[in-house]
Amino acid sequence: MNHRTQLPTEPEPEASRLVQAANGSRWRTAGRASNGEQLYVLDGTPLDTCPMWVRARESELVDITGGPLTAVDEGAAA
């Protein structure tokens, strides 16, 4: 008889995506907040050393940059 508890598996980390804000600044996705909202860091910031409290929520970026974030085609951006 097997009475092991099934532990939830952690989801695969999402691939980082590049976006551009309305003011022209470029940001990279950097995980999610506890409420599920997308988090971002300035493009070029090392994600593995950037603390969660430094990351910006999507709603904050839209407010402070003056408009929505748009996806950047990284192949064309290179």
C-alpha cells in the first residue's frame, strides 16, 4: 500500500520575452508576482541575481511609461 503524498510540481519557468514600453524603453519578462501579474526588469538586467522586490509589475510599467507594452521581435531587433 502506497501512502505517499503527491507534492505539487513547480511549473517550468517561462522563457523570457522582450517588450517595448510606450516611452521606448525595453523590458524583459522576469517571472510573476504572487497575484499572478507579470513582472519585468530592464533589458540587460541579469535575472538570476535580480531580487524580486526590484522587478516592476506590468500595471506599474504601463502607468509610468505612458502606455501599453508591445512585444519585440528579437530576431528583427538583433
